[in-house]
Amino acid sequence: MSLTPDLWWPPAVLALALFVDAAMSLHPPKFIRDCLSPRTHINTSSAAYCL
């Protein structure tokens, strides 16, 4: 048994990141949907954050 305390928050942060990633893969936010959708017209407002 070690005398150093186990931190609870690093696994909790990783679990939260995994949950958010899974939720965003099921229903991507609008700015990601705009970047991934086929370009039928150029939208200058959304082109600023699409690479």
C-alpha cells in the first residue's frame, strides 16, 4: 500500500472528455456539420473556422 493519495479528478476529467467526444460524434455541433457538409455554396461566415 502506498502512502501517496490517489487523485480522483484525472480519471474523472478523462471520463468527461470521452463522454463529450461520444456525444459529439452522435450529434455534431453546427460548426462541425457545416465544415463536413458538401460545399454547394461558399458561406463566408462559416469558412473562417473551417480548415
